[in-house]
Amino acid sequence: MQLYHHPYSMDSQRVRLALEEKGIDYTSYHANPLTGKNLDSSFIRMNPTGNLPLFKNGSHIILRTIDILRYIDRLKISSPCDDEGEGRRVEEWMEKLESWNPRAFTLARIPEKHRDFVKKFLRRVTIARMSESPDLASIYHAKLRDCYEEEEKIKDLGMAKESEEQLRRLLDEAEEQLGRTVFLAGDRYSAADSMFVPVLARVSLLDLKAELFNGRTELARYFQRAKRRPSFKLVIGKHFSGWNKYRTLLKTVFFLAFRNLLRRY
């Protein structure tokens, strides 16, 4: 089994948490979306959207995160769930979490000049890959169009506000549920938790814990428990805890600055 992913990608974190919790061996391939590695023709031929993660088992390729998590659950059931209600809650939470757009929430909190620098670099990478692989020109043209459209959407303050309001509703629902159960869907760790923990990690990374965890004591306790799990330490903590987040970011910044200076895309 192969997983194309990157620590910056929340959906990648979700899949890796599930794999680590299940103890499933897989071959890991990093594809940094900020440097355009996911725009390489070899990756685009497997996944025309260029989105992460990509899960591959033999010739079988799965692109949607929620479908990958369901597939992983079928591969290895570590603790069978006899509670039909819990199984239903797992599915309900996964659907709710997938409906929230973390990209709009995150990009709206990044300074415009930094967003513009990365977007300009990625547009140049896209054009360079299109010239290298003319047979994929239509796909790369679509990526360029999507890039411009996303820039316009991010400037829409209403969209960013809607994303935050949806997140607050999710956190309120989670707070209520965690007052009744140890984990999000019951008293055992499930795919719903693999979907949810990276959301809380993103809130923490953006220094919004004081704002969004305030008054949600069960949620704060849950996140503290999640951070102590080996899977969290490997998948998220290794890259974003303490000074690690600066090291992870600086590696990408230096790469972008160096390649931009040499005009090597």
C-alpha cells in the first residue's frame, strides 16, 4: 500500500492517523503542495485533481479521504463495534466533518502577501509542468483556472465567516457529544476521531485555541488526550508541536525562495 501525502494537508493527517491507529504498514511518499510537488506529471496522471492524499493498493486508487478511511476500516477491524448506534454516529460525524472546508478557514487567516507569493509560485510551476507534458495541457489549464477562482473566493469575507460559523457549530456538537462519550462517536477511537483530531490541531496551529476552545471544556480535555496518543505524536506532533512548526515551515520557505531566485519551477 502506498500513500501520497504531506503534513500540511489536513486530509493527509486524517488518513495517516487512521493507518497508524490500525497498525497498517504502508509506503509513504511526500508531495508538498506548497512547492507544487503534487503537480508533477507522474502524480497528475494518477490523480488529475492534484489533491492530497492519494491512497494506492496495487492498481486500486482512492482519492476521497472519507472513502480511504472506510477502506482502511474494512482492511483491518481492530475492535469490532457491536453497537449499531455507534457505527451510525461514526458515519454521521465523518459526513459532517467532510462537509466543512478547512482550506477557506486556513487561507483566510494567512496574510495576503504570503498567499500571493505561494500562489504566484504555484502558477509558474503549473505552467512549467504543462510545457513538459503537453498531453496534460487541459488538466493544467483547469488547475490554473481553479487557482484564480480560489483567489477570488478567499477575498470574499462572507465565505470565510461562513466557514468559521460552520466550524463553531461542529465544535458545539462535539462538546455536547464528548460530555457523554470518551471519543467522538462512542467509547472507542474510530475513524470519526481520525477525521476530527486534525481539525483541532489546525485550530491550535493557527493560535485560535483561546478563542475556539473557550467554554468548551470537554473538547479541550479530548484534545489533550488525543495529543498523548502515539499516532498523534508521529503524524502531527512531530511536525507542528512547539518549535517543530517553525522548522517545518522554514524548510518550505527556504525552498520556495531558492527556487524562485533561480527561476527553477
